[in-house]
Amino acid sequence: MRARHSNLRDSHAQHHGHLGDSGDSQALASAHRGRPSHGTGRRDMVAPMARAAVAAGADAILVEVHPNADKAASDAAQTLYLDQFDELMGQLR
């Protein structure tokens, strides 16, 4: 399970160095991805669905993140705040 977590990618995660280097785009392109933000449309369901996606074998998750999630230009209801994202990444590692 630890090996899969090293392949998780997110632009915020790459920027903050949470999940390895960003040069492995070919591996990411062929990864099994979970999309908990769009899959639920609800911020409170993103973390549980992300954990379920990883448990089911996802190599990557796509999560919407914004410093002021309630004011995000689109999809605010399903966008995580930075601290929520950091907590989620800690849970998925």
C-alpha cells in the first residue's frame, strides 16, 4: 500500500512536496485514479471517498483544493481547504 501512495499526485501536493517529484507524468497518465471531489460534489465526503479509492487500488486521486474553498470560482461545495487537504494527504500516506 505504501508504494501506491508514493504515486498519488495533486498540483498542490507537488507544490508543497507532499508526494514526490512531478516528473513521472507518464506513470500518472496510466494510473488508476479516484475523483472524490467530482464523485460526491460534497466537501464532507471527499476524504472518505479518497480513502475508499486508495483502498480499492487507486494510484492517484484528483482533489480540488483552494485557499478559500467557499469562494472558489467553480465547484466550491466540493473543494477542500488547504488544511483539509494536508490532513487527507497525511491519512493517505
